Amino acid sequence: TIGRVQGGLRWLDSHGVVDDMMRALEPTDETDAMRELQMPALLHCFSELLDGADTEGAQNLLLERKLISMISPILTAHASPNLHSALAVLRAAASHFIGYRIILFPNQDEPALL
């Protein structure tokens, strides 16, 4: 995928794709069957982006865009059909130091960067 090549996340971000992806994660009041069908693919895309991200890209997704907070309703929902996909994002986030810190210390406003 384009997210796995060097500069791919940066390119996607500069063309508004990441903004669109983040908007798709925002909770809605209504049930949207198409949104629910697309959610596993969207979460998979985020895990792929994190797998291929450099430190700057991971900080963008995890610190600036607060991706973990955005998927936390999926992680905490009772019997979520998207739990496995959300856990893949969590695993990919944990592979970066900043993601590891956010997961271990979720109430810290901004984890210390080394």
C-alpha cells in the first residue's frame, strides 16, 4: 500500500486522505450500515499506515490526531464487531515508542518524547 512506502503517509496526509479517514472514525448518532461495513477496512488502513510510519508519521497519527482516543469506543464497546480490527491498530501503535507510551499512560496529556 502507499502508506508503507517512504513518504506515503506524508503524501496521503497532504492530499487530505488522512483527514477523511479520521472523520470516518468520528461517532455519529445514527446507524449507517455502509459505515459499519467499511469500518474494518478503515481500521486495517490505519494499522497499515502505522506499520509503515516513521517516527514523525506515528506522532502525527497518535499525538496530533489522537488515533487511540478515536478508536477507544470500539475497543471498549460490548461485543464490538470491529474489535479485532481495532486491536490491530493498537498493536501497530504499540510498535512505536510514542504509541507504547500513550497506551501505557493514557491519562498523560502529552507523553515525553525521547
